[in-house]
Amino acid sequence: MRGIAGESINEFLDVAETVMERFLALPENPDKTRTGGYLAVIDKNGKMRMVVELSVAQPEKADKYFRLCQEKARRLFAHATKGHFSSWQTRNTENGQYGGGVAAPSDSGGVEAGKGMVGAISGLVEHGDETVTLVIWMVFRWLVLGDAEKIIAHSGNELFHPLLNACNDLFDR
């Protein structure tokens, strides 16, 4: 069976969907009109492994979110050799380049199989995109808390800790 960085695709999708649903239900979610998005996953070799809808993206913006999640992931992967760990590091809203992508750096304290994995979501507010991706990566131990803290310090993300707390049970899988 094919997988994603040592995880079964079904398990990965179950966790990703659960994390997205919990974000959408958070009282801290700043935009309840955004009801889902797309997740792009690139492996450490640069192969786009998956683009999948989580929950239900706004139909009128689905094509845009589908494109943006891939753009974020590809942009971040292209800059990972320069030590980039977040698409916020190359964010340029005038050129349609947003935050919301994260990479497990080679010096991460996470599991070896996850190092170099890049994920990006588009469909929520930018900090929401980043937060959901971070928590998914942490559930699979591709990132550890110290890695996530470094990423959110760069972006100024205040949504991460509420979602992390709402997903504590997922770490017991």
C-alpha cells in the first residue's frame, strides 16, 4: 500500500479531515464563512503526492484554493534548500503569494520519514491554513512543538495553540 512519509493514506486523510473539522468549530476561528479548503502535500523529493479537499471549500472559490495550495507548497519546497520552513517567508500578497504552507526542516526533532515534507492549505484565513497544516504535521510527528513555535513566531499566528489543545487526543493514536 502506498503511503505518505510512512503513514497510510487513509490514516493521513482521516487525521487531516478531523483537524480541519476541529479548526472550523473553534470559537477562535475568525471567519466562519470559510468552510474548508485544499491541502497539497509534497514529499522530500519534490513530488506532489496529494491535493485533496478537506471539508467543503467555498464552491465559488474552489478553483482558486486548489491552485493556491499547490503554489504555496511548490514555492516553499523551492526555498527549503535556503532554510525556509514557512510560506510566510516568501509571502507577497501583491503577487498572490500567501502564507499557509509549512515544511518539516532537516533539523526537525520529528521522525526521519517526515523531514522535508511540505504541506500547504488554502481556503481558510492564512493563519488558519498554517495552523491546520502544523497540527496535521505534528500528529504524525513530522514536526515537534519547537518547530511549530518557530513557525508561528515568524507568522504571528495566534490560532495555533487553541487548535493544538482541541486536538490533544489525536496524539494518542
